[in-house]
Amino acid sequence: MAGGRSAKRKGRSTVRGRAKAGKGTAPVRSVKFHDARLDDDNSESEASASEPEAEVMDVDSDEGEEEEAKQPVQPYMALLRRLTESNPHKAKRRKLDHPSGENQERPQEVKEESAPQRQNGEDEEDRDVDLVEEPEEDPSNAPPEDLFDDDDDLDDTDPFEVHFSNPKEDMVQPRIKAIQEGKWRLERISSSQTRIFLNMPAVDGLEGKALIPPPVSGIKDLKLKKKLRESMEAKHPEFDQVEQTIAPALFNYQDLLFCNRTVANSQSLRRMACLHALNHVFKTRDRVIKNNSKLAKAGENEDLEFRDQGFTRPKVLWIMPTRAQCVKMLDMIVSIVQPDQQENRKRFEDGYVDKLSKFSDDKPEDFRDLFSGNDDDLFRLGVKFTRKTIKYFAQFYNSDMIFASPLGLRMAIGSEEEKKLDFDFLSSVELVIVDMAEALLMQNWEHMEFVFEHLNIQPRDAHGCDFSRVRSWYLDDQAKYFRQTVIFSAFNTPELAELVRAYCHNWAGKARLQQECPGMIQNLPVKARQTFSRFDSSSIAADPDARFAYFTKAIVPALTRHKARDAAGTLIFIPSYLDFVRVRNYFANNPAVENVSFGTISEYTDVPDASRARSHFLNGKQKVLLYTERAHHFRRYKIKGVKRVIFYSLPDNPVFYREIAGDYLQKSEQSLLLEPGQGVIRVMFSKYDVMKLERIVGTSRVGRMLHEQGDTFDFV
């Protein structure tokens, strides 16, 4: 049962960055290496990840998509035949008569339902807090619902009508054909605040600024349900700059990759995303309920046809890194909707809210924003809306929205080995919203790709579907061309660009919004020489080998000179765990570095071992410290004793560059371990690091550094 698959997991994570599902890489395998030069009291029981790094796409992510497979012949007939044979269903007209007393409101604000019963003495910490035992409803037998509003007059200019409810065949089909053939046209649009990269299907007449939706300054410029409009006019009638930037693409159902998410603008992004998702769900449900009423009043001889729904009920999928972020999003939804009742709210707070998890002010703001509260990365939650109620922990097939982490969805879907795959609840998702994508990159990205692979696939079972009500583009297996995907991230990466390229096929187009990068090199708190060295790499596949070869030939000799007397205080930052293992094995086994003692801290290092490595590095017992990006993401260690920083590769998160290169050297100067201005920063990069490099050196410099004849660039 979707949404009810059992998973033995505590309600919140206790150790971030450990080798567990979702927080590290894929399953790991043992790697043997000679550890004669590693201190016995600092040995790590680490395993080498077998997960290959995510394929890095061409840096110009705005190119057209690959040609897709042609549509099967008569997909509707094949689907109908398969489903009716496996799960016959006779369409029924829903009765709208209310039994006596059924429509009476309950007086309490929060309606609670007992948590799933624990059997056989199941421990409180081991039970699955998201387990749902609610049966799947047959839509034809579901209890009647009231309209959300009585303002359901059709408006041909409403983006909901244009994109979903009544799309024009002559406008949509040529675009879908262009997408299937991989034909996209890129439009670059500059503004004072944000650069807009708009990809549209390459159809004659679709070019220029006419493609940009009209600007949105506030609630008055949006086609909202009456209930939502009244709520927002009272609280937030005018939009701020960020809201005005994303609103045109968001509310006109274009795919959106917003690459400038910050702690400061996160509330604005949540508000816009929640308002858009609620508007979509309310309009969808109101249309279905209104048509149910028309069918119930019509006689049997009256021939009425309404194409107003998909195969299953869930329409909005939210993907977030932690339970705490889910709480923030649902709290925003509650503040907008202001429901009379919240069913199962106490159970939601018990399983998702952790008021004791706080961090001191010395932790960075983005770290506290991500990890404060319940930082468990395994969750999935169905939410159902009626006119006056929000119900948490609804069965997936009975839900309007699904909130989940990639790992939670992966476990809900199941695996091929178990032969219990169930992804039909994703078949009719029309809006996917991914928040804090930069944090999801630090989890297992394969889970995210797995989820997108299973979106909008025609269902295996009918699930009580009335096929006479299903929209034609669902039946024609074209749902993925109508789905809107919205991604909020602090920065762009090859993984995100590839996700958009491979899985976003919106006929309305897709927009990438990002600001020009001034560069992090000028924001360091200390004065230090920053040397960027470019090495040649023939291809993406050859880049790891070329990087390692350059490291051993150009970087290592400086560490081993004079019997490594100058190597003390060297921190080597290595983003990829596979590269980390390679460098670690080199330092452990190669005679060229036999005089260089070293320690390691990765995402798999136990806290006591990490503390020991930091101590040995500070007192000089270990001259070199190898440090990974995920370890820094999950722990944010303040490492002392750093005199020299070597970036084996640049971090995806530019904030990490400032913290590691600037803050660590500043701490050494303040501790009188380093003369002011004598710190050294060395960076290795290739042309495939263009996205990372732009955020560090700035948009204006990155082109010269990639293409000039010289390969060394110094900044002070």
C-alpha cells in the first residue's frame, strides 16, 4: 500500500554524514591499503564508495534535449485494454446526497486519529512513524465533498485552463513534437537583477521576448481561487523582488530552476510555491466536484462528458531533504489556508517537530537553517484537502499532495528485488516542487533520479479510475509534457542541469534564473595568495585521472621538498569521496610521500576519530589533513592549525570556499600560528569545473581563466 510501506527507522537522524542510506553515497565496498604510516590511534574503519560520481554533462546545459522514443501506437487503447483486463471497474456516478448528520462540523480545531497500533512489543523508536493503514478509496464510492469556492466560472486566460484543463491542440501538439525530436530554442534574457535562460520548443513563431509571461507585482495579477486570494490580500498583497522574479514562470506553469536560494529569501520562495500548489489543487478538486454534481443531476439519457482528472488523485509532489523542512512548508500552507480542522496534527508534530534540536550561533546560518529541528532524511507524508480540513497521513492514493525525501519515496516505491514496485501514485502528478536541492545533492542523488524516472508512467492498476473522466493527454501517454517541475537551489550544478535536461519536457518551456556571481575570492576575511592552476582534461570521463596526475606531479613535490618540513599545516580539500579514497591510498602507499604524515576526515569518519585527527593536525603530529566536502557539509568543523589550503577540486557550495580558505587561515593568524598574509591557497581546476569556478572567481573572470593561454592565475 503506497504510503504505508514499513521501514524500521527512528523518527530523526542522530548522526549526520554517516554511511547510511541517503546521507552518503551508494553502498560501499572495502578497499585495502597499506597503513604503516598511519597512527594506530587514528586509523579509520572507512569503506570506499562504489558509487560513481554523477555524470557531468556538457557545461552548456542550455542545448537541446536528446531525441526521445516515438510515441507508441494507440497508447490509450493499449492502456485501457491492460487495465480493464487486470482490474475491471464499472464507472459509477457519485451520489451527492448527504446522510443526516454527515455534514455537521466537529467543534474541535484539530481532529486526531490514533497512531498505528504497535504489535509484538515493537519499540517506540523502531516503529515507522509514517506508516499508514488507511485503505485506498474507490473514487466512485468516496464521500461527497463541498466546493472550495463558488467562483468556478471559466476564464480562458487562466493559466490553469490554458495549460491543463483546456489546452489548444494546435498550440500544444507542435511543441510536443519538437520536444520529442529534441528541438529546443534558447533565449537569453538579461535584467538588472537576474539572468533568465529560457528554453522553448523550437516551433516557428516561438522566439523573442514575447515568450516571457507578463510581470507579476502582487496578488491582483494572479488568477487565484477566491479563498486563496482573500487570504493573501489580507496578509501579503504585494510581492517582494524575489517573488516578482519567479512568479511569471511559476504561475504560468513553466519549468523553473531557480539558482539563488538563500536563507533570507527562503520564506518568500515557500510562500510562492505553497500558493501555487494550493491554487492548482483547489482548482482541480473544485472542477471535479462541480462536474460530479452535474453528472448526478443529469438523467441517464443525457450524454455528458467531462475530462477533468488523471488516473490517480495526487497532483503535487514536494521533495525536501529533512522532516524539519517539511514542517516549514506545511506551516506555510496552514497559514495560507487557515483550515477549521487539522486531522492528525498532533501525530504530525510528534513525528516531525523536534524543538530541542538547536545549534549555537557559531554555526553558519545556512547550516542552522538546514539542520535545526528534525533532520531525519527518511520520510513520506500524504496530505488531503477538503473545504475546511487538512488531513495529515492520508493514504497516498487518497492524497492531493505528497511530501517526501528522495529516500522516503525510494522506499515507498520499493525495489525490483522485492518485486513489490508501486509507483502508480506518481502517475498523475502535475506539479513537482524540489526545495533545497543543494542539500539533496549531499544525499544519495541516485534516489532523486529514481523518483523522476518513475513520474508520469501510466499505471499498472486501475485504482478505481473512471476512464471516461481522464484527460485525453493522460490517455495518450503525454502527461510528462504537461507536468511542471520547480527546483529551488542555492546554486546550479551539472547534476541539476542534467536532471532538467533529461526529465523536464514541459511544452510551456523551462526557465533557469540565476544572478551574476561577483566571486567569493574577494570576500575572504584574510589577505592570502590565491593561486588557481588549470590542467588539461580531454573529456569528462578522463577528468578524474587527469586531475590525479596533475596533483601528483605539480602539487605533491612542494609538500615533499626538504623532507616535508614545509608540509606542516596543509589541508587538502577533496569534494568527491572516490577522489578522497584515491588520494588517501596514495599517501598511505606511495614511497614519494613516505615523509608526509597525514590524517583523514570524511563523511564516514566517527566523531572520536575526527576529533583525534584534528588534534594531531593542530599539534603537528600529522602534517597533512585530507578533508571531504560532505564531511564539511554535515559537520562544519572549525579546524585549527591550517597554514596552507589545497583544493583538489572546488566545492559546489561557494560558502565552503570562504569558510575553508578564509576562516581557517584567519583562525591560524589569530592564534599566532601563521604570520598575517602568509597563508597559501592553491586551487586545481579544469574546463569541466566551469560552474564551480564561476561562483568562486566571478562571472567576469571565468571566461578568461578557461580560455587564456596561461594556466596559472594569482589573486591576492
